[in-house]
Amino acid sequence: QVQLVESGGGLVQPGGSLQLSCAASGSVFSSYAMGWYRQFPGKQRELVAMFTGGGRTIYVDPVKGRFTISREFTNNTVFLQMNSLKQEDTAVYYCFLDIGGGDGYWGQGTQVTVSS
């Protein structure tokens, strides 16, 4: 069984920074992709950034140049460094572990609020 535990959300002013962390426990292989999604009120979850099993990083256009995803394989942790935050980044952020075959695990979600 795999568990994902997230931390690092909170309230920040526009232009500020936050770092999200997600630690995976259980049977986690380095070949699994790990990444972050976010969900706006009344909307479906959408991809923010992904660190693939092959070591590639993927970002959606709205966060390119502002967010950086990184991964520590030794302790199965993925980070999302968010800089130059905007009010439109306000959402619940979810960690995702992709084990392939259309299966994966989600974290519990962490609220990020960007407001003055």
C-alpha cells in the first residue's frame, strides 16, 4: 500500500513563494512518475507539473518559469517550488504518484491561497 503525505501549503501574498513537499511511503519505484495537480473550486483537477520516471520534467504553460518540480529518489519525495505566485494560483494542490496502467495514488491535498 502506498501513502502520500503532503505539506507546505498556506497563505502567501502575490509575488511570494511557497514550497510544497510530498513524501511517498510503501512500494515506490523510481520508474514511477510523481507530480502535482491542482483543483480550482468547481473545476476538475488539472496537471501542474510532473517528474517522469525517465527524469523529464513537464510543466503546464501557466506555471512555466515560475514553478520548479524536483525529486529526491532516496526518500521518495517530490517538491514543488512555487515562485512569483499569482492570485490565480489559488487552489488545492494534490500530489500524484503514477504507477502505470492508468493507476496511481493521490495525496490528501493542500490549500494554497495567494491573496493580499
